[in-house]
Amino acid sequence: KQWYQRRVAITAGILVLFILKILLSKSTGSPDDRHPLTEKEKEQLIAEWTPEPLVPCGSIEKSPPVTIVESKIGKHVTINGVECLNMASMNFLGMIGKSEIEEAAIASVEKYGVGSCGPRGFYGTIDVHIQLEEKIAEFMECEEAIIYSYGFSTLASAIPAYSKRGDIIFADREVNYAIQKGILASRSRVEYFNHNDIDHLIQLLEEQAAKDKRNPKKAKVTNRFLVTEGIFINTGQISDLPKLIELKKKKVPTATLR
């Protein structure tokens, strides 16, 4: 018992000494605080300081030549003085270079400037927004249409707005990255069918129909959506939209396809 008490006392004494040392060191401060540098000494230290290179010397390879575009980016493009066939363009509708589109663009710049530099929610809706939405709604034979600034925001917003957790999305396996993120944001169950393979899609629909028969109560509240692209950015192939629309109208053999 005495040995134990002696050990506790020694431990307590060590702790007290350690705490006193910390308090004294904080109160006295460091040598630099007691002897601040003069302006001349600071300038001398700065002049003598040499920063280390971000990349070790000798490891930087010669930079590749810069690709400089010197013409309109149409089906042909001039790069570094050489006319080339453009195989990396999104201009699959051939809109670049059309005189009527260029004239309309010039007229828009003269009236509105080069752009609002922001979304409609911040800088207001322009009259051409309304006109375009009305024309799209008329062409699609629907009540209204809405336009977005760019495709990624459209897909990431529209898909989750309709398809929710518990719903089912049948999507082509080669849909682009933006569609994949929109599907992921919806938290819906996804059934991918082989690229442009209508037969595989029908197989998945039939399998889902069998599941619906086993649980009709759940099937009644489950929405089903078909997601694909008109022209696939990953493969360049065209989706067989007439067959997909026909399949949707037949409701093969599910409750609802949208």
C-alpha cells in the first residue's frame, strides 16, 4: 500500500512540474518574440531566400506544339495553315457556316449584345426565349416547352424531376455521361439494354411485366421511363426512334412507358 501511495505521489509531482514548465514557457515567450527582427534584417533574409522549383530541374520535357485553329469549325477546318477534315465536331447538324444562321446571329448580337453572361433566373427572360419555347411546343404538339442553357443541366434536372425512387428507367447502355448523371440523381432503378438493341429492351420489359404480375399493388404505383439519345455522342449512331415510339404506344407488355 505504501509503495502504491509513493508511486501516485511521484506521478502527481511529475505532472505538476510539466504543467509549470508549459505555463512558464508561454509567459516568457520565444526568443524571436523578445528580439524582433529589424527591417534591414527582414530584407536581407528575403534577398537570401531561394525558392525550390515546383518541378525538379531536368524533368520538364519539351512542350508539344500548340494546335491553332484559323478558320470556322465546320466539316473542314484549317489548323496551323493546313486544311483538315474535322472528325471531332459536335456540328452534326451542319449549322456552322450556314449564311442564314450567321445573319441571324449578327442581328442578335446587334440587338442584345454578345450575351447576358448568366442564366435567365438571374438576368431575366429575353423575348427570344419565349418565342423559341413556343415554336418547340408547337413542333412537339405539347402545351409548353422549356429551354435550358446547356445539355448537362437539362438532363440532370429533367430526369430526376419525373423519375423518382422506386420508379424504373430503361436506358440504352451507351447514353452519354450527362444522362448517366441524371439517372443517378433520380435514385430510380435502372435497367440498361444493349446499345440500339430493341429485342433486348423487349426482353427486359417482359421480365418486368412478369414481376408486376407477382406484385400488382407495387406495379400500380411504379412509373416506367425509357431514356435514349437521338444521335449517340459515344458511338455516332442514330437511335431507332420510330420503333421505340411504336413500342411505347403498344405498352409492351408493361403498364406505362414514358
